Amino acid sequence: MSHEHVSYLELLARGAATEAYDRPVLLARANGAGPEALAELEEAKQLALRVRAELEGRRRREAELSALFATAHDLAGLRDLDAVLRAIVQRARSLLGTEVAYLSLNDPAAGDTYMRVTEGSVSARFQQVRLGMGEGLGGLVAQTARPYVTDDYFGDARFQHTRTIDTAVRDEGLVAILGVPLSLGSQVIGVLFAADRRARVFEREQVALLCSFAAHAAVAIDTANLLAETRSALAELERANDIIREHSGVIERASEVHDRLSELVLHGGGVHDVARAVSEVLGGTVEFTEAGAGTARRAGGHAVREGDDWVAAVSAGGEALGTLVLHGRPDLNPVDQRTLERAALVTSLLLLARRSAGEAEQRVRGELLDDLLDAPDRDRRLLRERAARLRTDSEAPHVVLAARVDRPAGDGDTDAGRRESADRQRLWSAASHLAATRRGLASARDGGTVLLLPLGPGETAAELARQTAKSLGGTLREEVTVGASAPVRAPLDHPDRVAVAYEEARRCLDALRLLHRSGQGAAAEDLGFLGLLLAERRDIGGFVDRTVGQVVAYDRRRGTELVRTLDAYFASGMSPARTKDELHVHVNTVAQRLERIGRLLGPDWQSPARALEIQLALRLHALSDAVGGK
């Protein structure tokens, strides 16, 4: 192994910055290394950078999983209910990226609801507010036992506004609020909230994630209540001492179970590894079955017995993700039932974390493309580092593509608006998946989607546009129209070119719709003289070559006068008789030349659209010859 290769291993070992990987190549070049050695070093550098990116990705995923399963670990070792609830609220705020998160609990004795934990709050009035039962968004959540979200609290009439609540919310400056119920069985004991001081849309996965945290909070409260009841019984009866001792042992066992699950998942385990670990602890066989995989079992949040099996639902926010089924333990004590239920909660968090990680990557790809379009003066080194973390192909020429779903308008404006919004969301999702597959970027924009994709070897912008329209249309089962720009070289080194290319792609997209070519993909080169007008760079030579290039080449090879004949033919109103007078040749000669031209240009060369393009190309060809001859 060469010294330079060892240098790359040292860089990886100490976690050096990206720019440090250029140093071995620069040193080798300065020492006079040959082309083969430099090429080998460059290949080693790229391999080292890929390894570095993979290591960074794994460290990031470990950090995300650590945050999620720390909550499960807290529950397993529950000692201080307030500390656990504070940790749950803090992590909910962090993972959802909101400015404020808080948890309220019902007070049956006072007949109202009070704030138990707040995170990010700055208003003392808000932190001390007490709500009457059924008031505000929290009252609606408690009444229906369902999550509710509003992107404009003061403009939302679905729940009962009161002066006390509105004053506290206004004092805190909250605008968008998401609330999910804390449920014990069929009883709602409180509400967990995430809120922002600006309008925002909470995604379905974020609602589901907050529901999972609410489930953990309810379990923590339930466990704390159980411990309180046990301690009370210990003070009353000597016999309760044995019960407390037994409960303590079982709770310690549950703590060990959760420690084991947390350690397993943090070290890269999956849902099936969780099932195997719980199988060993409970002395049976636990299987995970995905939702929709042919099972009709439902467990409603608690472990329930079905025949000789025990079933616990794996769900989040009302969405069924699957089930954990325990075989071989028909006589399961209550705490082991709780262990199975908590294993289902851990499994749901793992599934949601993986889903959220995928969607987070899609959003990051969109943010990078938005920065290229909206802020081309950003630091180019930082742009390249962000692109490297996303494993994009930054070296190949790229094409900007503007995509839009085309469908007939509906009868009702409201229905049409809903469909259009749904189409945009589905298009963005499909485009994001395509961009990740092709090592590119995608973002929702201007009622459609914009993509920045690398060109493959020998691939043209027009071919990429057609492939993209076909791929997205097949995924959505709708007509998707795609306009493409000319190739952009080194977009991360020249981000200002990306916005220019996007405008060209949008013009091409609009032209396709005007030409009634919805559902197709094309670049300017596909649109003839119209493409010449739409393209950002006027490729006159390319247009002439695509239109009459075969005729010009034939004249050069054979010394014929087909170009001159075409000029005379159109100048004579496409009359062979007047053309032969103009050229001073026999009419049969004109006919033979026109027949040759037809074989070179195709049978439809005299159609109005083709004739117009050919005449324009002839004028441009003549102009270029005249300019070139000066």
C-alpha cells in the first residue's frame, strides 16, 4: 500500500474535513507523479470520500435513533415522573422542530385542565393558565380523543374560544398548534401540544410522531400512578409488602427489557431484532407482521388475547403499522402484557424514525435546490459539502426539468383545488424519489416540481425529459408534462446558471402545453424554430443542422444544388414550373431534385409546419454563409 493510500486511511481515522482529501493528490502532483499515479490517487480519494460520507450518515442515524429511544429508556427506569414528562416534551419539540411544546393534564377534583410541563414558553400567563373542560383546541382533543391541528388558531372556529385562553395564547404569540390526546384506555387524561409562532403545516408523519410521544407520556403517568397505588397499599397492609416486592421485581425486569431493546436498536437492530429479543425475555415466540400483510388482528393499543396468542398493535396516530404476536405464552401476567405493549411502542417509534429520516432527506434535497435557485450567491464550498452529504453526482453535466401534472379541470372549484393540491404533493413525492435514485435534487415550485438531474453517458436533455415524463407519469398514473433546459455544467460551481436554466425549462413546459403535447417530455431542441426562440442560448447552428443539415451535407459531398433548388422552390410559391424558370433547368430536373430532397428530409417536408421551419433554416444558413464569407 502506497504512502498516499495510507494518508487517506489516516484522514478517515481522524475524521478530517473534506478539503484535506485533496492534499495527497496535490503533493503527488508537486513531486512529479505520472498521470497513472495521479489517476489512481484520484480514484482512491473519491473512494475515501464515499467512505467518509457513509460514516457521517451512520453517525447521524445513530444520533437520531438515540434521541428516539432515550424516551423508551427513561420509561424503563422510571423514577421521577416530572423528569420523564419534561424529557418527552423536550424531545417532541426538538424532533418536530417547533418553537414551543407543552403538556396539560386534567384535574378531576377542580373540574379543569392545567399546564404540567412547558418547553420554549416565554409567557408566565400562558404557563399558569387553567382551562375549563371542553374549552379551546385542547378541549376539542379531549372530547373527541383525536389529534387536531390548526395553522391559524385565532381564525379557526372548530373549537370554543374563550377570553382567558385566547389572551394566554396571544401573549405567547402562538399561531399554529397541534394537539394529540394522552389516553389511558378510553379515558383522555390530558393533551400533548406542539406549536409555532408562525403559520406552518404539520405533516401526517409529524402528527403520528407526536401521538407516539403522547403514548409514552400516558404510559409514564400510568406507571407512576401504579407505583403510587402500590406504595399506598404498603402503608396500609403488611400483606401488601409481598405484592410491592413482586411488583418491584417485575418492574426491574421491564427496565432490563427496555435497556436491552434500546441498546439493540441503537446498534443498528431492526424491528425483527426487537421481536427476537422480546421472544427471549418473555419465553415465547414474538413475530412482527406488517399492516396489510394478510392479518385481520387488531389490538387497540393494549395487548389482548386471541386464542392461545397475545397480540399488541404497532400503530401511531391512528395509523396501523403492523402487529406484534406472542405465541406460546397463553398465561401472561399483567406486567408481561405491558412489556409486550411497550415493545410495540418501541417498534412503532423505529418505523416512524426510518420514515421520518427518508422524508427529512427529501426535504434537505429540496432545500439545497431552492438555495441554488433563490440564492446563487451562497458559499459554493458549503453547497458542495451539502451535495456530498446527499451523495449527489456533482461532476456530471446536469439538466433542470420543470414538471407538472396535466389533467382536465373538475366541475367544482373546491374539488378541483383539492385535486390540484393532492397532485402537487404526489408529484413532489414521486420526483423526490426519482431524484434520490438518480443522485439529483427535487423541490416543489410554481405549482409543480423542479428537478436537477445528472446526464448519463451519451444521454441528451431531450431523452432525459422524455424518460422523466414517462417515469413520473407511470408512478402517478396521470399525465405528467416535463420541460428540460440545455445541459448545465458544474451547477454547484456556477449556481447562477441553475435559475437561468429553470426559466428555460419552464418556457419549454409552457410551450408543450400550448402545442397540446401534455404528458410528454421535451427540450428546446425538440420544438424546432419554437425551441430556438425558447432556448436561453440561441443554438442557430444546431437548429439549421437538425432541419436541413442532410441537404447541405449532400450538396457538399456531391457538388449538387439541392439547397439552391429549395430556395427557388419556396420563392416560387412551391411551383415546379416557376422553379425551373428561376433555375433555368428542365422541369424534370426540378422534379428529380425535389424527390431527392424528400428522401433526405422525410415525406412530410412540404407540410405547413415543416415548410416554415425549413424556410427559416435556409435563411439562417444563408446568413451564416454570408457572415462567414466576409
